[in-house]
Amino acid sequence: MGLSVVGQAVGLFAVTNVDDILILSLFFARGAGRRGSARRIVAGQYLGFAGILAVAVAAAFGASFLPDSVVPYLGLLPLALGLKAAWQAWRHRGESEGERAEGGPAVLEVAAVTFANGGDNIGVYVPVFVTAGLGGMSVYAVVFLVLVAVWCFAGRYFATRPVIAKVLSRWGHVLLPLVLVALGMFILIEGGAFGL
């Protein structure tokens, strides 16, 4: 069981979290040059993913913290954060990156986006966890938590590549709100929230 479960866990994580690399890159770009922001982003990513994992594990054991009808409304979190980021970008328009007073992303902001973006992850993880049993579920959880660090490293790596960093430095304050609002709208529409 060991190696094949690890391989399956790696594949499942990669497929369900590929969009997180873009979001992480935007967060790392926003926090570039700000003391402690990388730690806050990593902590937020772990906190948000731990929430996803906790809900999926609990659901695999039969508990249901989030009724299916509530999951689409998680889209309100990135939507609200995107609108807040857009408001801040508009308020600070015309200022250089160095003049913007932001201290980089907050732990709970990153965690909220990660958790809200994980509604589909939960839906995929629950049946896998149920069939994997307790031992397999433990392997999945450990592999997923290791891969969160890899994802954070990849997000930071992309955000610091000169060509990408230049684009994100110039346009990140616009791209992050757009991505968050789009993500929020996608979650709301895909889940049929508000009759959409």
C-alpha cells in the first residue's frame, strides 16, 4: 500500500491545488520586501489547508460541519477579500510600490482564501478518504501537508523570477483583486449560490 498511496496522494494534491500556485505567487508578490510576510503567507496557507483537511477527515468519518448547501457560499470570502484589495489598490493608485502602506497579506486573509478555494478539494477528498481507511487517510494527510510546503516554495519561486516579479510588481495590486473576485464568483456560480 505504501508507495502507491503516496503516489496517489501526490497526484490528487497536484490536481486539486494547481490553482493555488497562482494565488500564492500573487500573495508572495504582494508581500515582497515586507518583513515577516513570507511566514504569514505560509502560516495562512497551512491554516487554511488544515481546515480543508479537518473538514474532509471529519466528513469521511460521517460528521458534517458544512452542509452541501453552504459550500458554494464560501465564495463570499475571496470575493470580499478581492473587493477589499481592489478598494486598497484604488485608494493607493498613483503611488509607487514602495509608497503603498500595506504590510503584506495577513495570516487569516491567506487562510480564508485557501479554505474557500478548497470546497472542491473537500468534495474530492472525502470519498478517497472513506475508501482509503484510517492508515491510507493518514498517509494522504502527511503527504498533503508536506506538499503545502512545496506549493509555498513554488509560489514564492515564481513570484521572485525577474520577469514574473516585474509583472507582479507592476500589476500584482490589480491582478490579486481580479483573481480573488473571479475565484469568489466562480465558487458562487459553480455551486449555484443565490440561485446563480
